[in-house]
Amino acid sequence: MLQTVTSLLIIVVGLGLDQSYLREYHQAGDRRLLFRRVTLPGLLLSVLGATAILVIAPDRFASAIFGSTDATLSFTAILAILAAYCSRYLSLIVRMEERGLAFSMSQLLPKIIFLSALLLLYVSNGQRTFSWLLTIHLLSILATMLVFSWNTRHVWMNLETPQPDASPKLGNLMGFGVPLMLAGLAFWGVETVDKVMLRYIGSFAELGIYSLAIGIASIAGTLSVIFTTIWMPTAYRWANEPDCAKRIEAVAQKLVAAGGILVCITGAFTWMLGLLLPTEYSSVQHLVCLCMVPPVLYATAEVTGSGLAISRKSAPIMLITLIAGALNILTNIALIPMLGASGAAISTALSFYVFFVLRSETAMRCWHPMRRKPLYIPTAAVTATAILLSLIGPHYPNVAIAIWLGAAILLVRENRKMLEELMDRFKMSRKTDPVSKISSAPQIECEQPGSKP
């Protein structure tokens, strides 16, 4: 619950200015001034909101999140939220400077600290209470903030007087960012509505199965986060290059192929989960692939929809996300009573596919067209297969394994040249830009930006 509330509040108080920073970074005359303008409004709102909560109703805040009236928990939670906000915006500097090692270590360190503290608490037979768990969580987030602060001190500690007109004004930054903030709220709803509705329409048992499937499928989510972290700064850097649209299309096609291969190979081996999990969780193996589909589709939509951000047309993203969210709610209401966890997973996968298609189509119409067939058909086939096998897999497990294995072999064979090229580039290239290594595709003939789609 704390993580859910933290992600929500960062979206709200940030006003979408983090996206404005990413968009304007390469065009800004004074990047230090740009960072201050995008950071201070949200920081001010966070401090004011935290003060109001602690003064007016700290017990109610703790009760709403943790079901406890302990005001100390509210204080710890608010510190964690403030630290997470600071880490989020400091990480933008590292992302845009393309310092991959610094960013990776900043993400790895808090997890090491958290696990080490848990193990120490376990070995020492210390107090195993929720307050201690929350304190350890706070320390891990503070560690992240401190590491990011040190790695970005050349920006936020620089007190030189900036040029008054060197960066976009706050009003212009908010004009671009606020629609994306609203879209972020809607997307937050798309991501969380399945769990909330499964909790109230379904049962705790189904929620446990679904949560475990999502946890196992998080490899796709992790890869999606890594890719999107690298991708957007690179896309903005390509924005002024004449072959930008062609390069983005090539990346999109490769991402579609790589995502499909990942899902299919995983499906061919999920039967092993049946050997590891208790009997009551046997259905998890048939949901893992379906739970991998949304992050794969989201990462692909980030690429195919790049034109909206490049052309500074952020308003359509909000409408697209609202449509996907409404579809997710309706399908959850219809499917969860009949299918339980499978219904929630199917609803989310369908919603993300609609999100992917609508965002891609809107970007193509607002910016540059792309060939639709290599994008829509493979993703639709993988999504449909994952949905079908989540339903028949429990009854015909051997059939499901055979289908996933056959699909994996087919995709690897069809994309053999692309995979060989990626491996060669990974081994031979010494460039520091991870996305540029896969941006050109001699074997994929992309149409010119002005050609008929």
C-alpha cells in the first residue's frame, strides 16, 4: 500500500514536470535552471502536504494506508515518500547524462541494503514488527536519495546565477507536463484496478495467485523499465536528426520480435513452476505469460508513441489512457466473477493492447507513419495465444507447452538474422549508447517517413 500511494503522490505533486525535463533537456540553454524549475514546485507541494498531514490528522493517514492509528508510522511513511520524490527527480539527471552504471548502482544499492537489513534482523532475532520493516524500507530509499544526490551534485549544488531566458518558462513546462500527469494518473489506474477489483469482486486466494504470477512475470517488467529508462532520452536526442522516424520504427520492430520471443520461451518452460509451487498455486504457471504481455506492450508503445512526445502533443495520451482504463474496469467486472485471477489477467492484457494500438495510431497520425503489419499482427498473436492458453492450459497442459515451444521456435527462426545482428553488435560495439546499438536494421526495410503506411 505504501508503494502504491508513493507512486500516486509522485505523479500528483510532480505535475508532469519530470516529463517536461526529459523533453526540453537537449534544447535547454541552461540545464541547471531547467532542473530547478521542474523540481521546486513538486518539492514545495510535497512539504506543504506533509506538514498539513502531520499537523491535522497523522493518525488518519496511517490508518488509511496501514490500518493502524500509530502516528509514528505516518511520520516514517511521509519521510519515505519525500525521499522517493527527491530520488525520482535526481535520477532524471543521471538518465539524461546517460550514465548507465551510476543509474544501475543507484537502483541496486537500496535493494542490497533492504535485504541485508532483513537478514541481519532475522539472524539476530531482533524485533520482527511492522514498524521495523517500515524503518528498513525508509533507510533503503534514503540510501538511494543520497547516492543520487552525490552523483548529481554538479547540478543541484551549483549556485551560479543562470541566464533569465536560458530555459523554458514554468508555464510552458506545465503546459506540456500537466496533460502527461493526468495521463499518468489514468495509467496508474490501469495498472492497479485489476488488483483492487480482484480483491473486492474475487477472493484473497485469487488475489494471491494473481500476485504470485505477476511477481514471477516481473522479469518482463524489469526489462521494460530498463528499456524505457534508456529509450526516452535517446528518442529526444534523435528528434532533430533527419532519419529519426526510420530509426524509431526499426527499434519498434525489433522490440516486438524480442518481446514475443521472451514470452514464448517463458511459456515453454513454465511447466517447471508446477514442480516448485504448492498445489493450490498450480494455476500460476498458466498465468505467467499472460502477465508478461502488459509490460512488453507498454515498452513497445513507448517506442511507437514517441512521436507524440517529440512533437509536444501530450494531450492525446490522457484520452488514450482513460479509454484503456475504462476498458479494464468493464472487462474486470465482467470476467473476474467467472474466471477469477485469469479474468483479471485477461482484462489487463486486452487493455494494454488497446493502449498500444491507440497510442501508436495517434503518434503515426500526428507525426510520422510506420508500417502497421509488423507491429500489430505479432503483438496481437502473442496476446491472443497467452489469453487462450491461460484458459485451456489447466485442462490441456501438454498442448499449451507444445504451442508455446512451437511459437518460440517459429519466432526465433523468423528473426534469426536480427538476433545474430544484435549479438554481434553487443559483442563488438564499444559505444556507450545502449539503444543506438540496435537502432539500425539493414535487414528491415523501413519506409520513409513521408511514404504511405
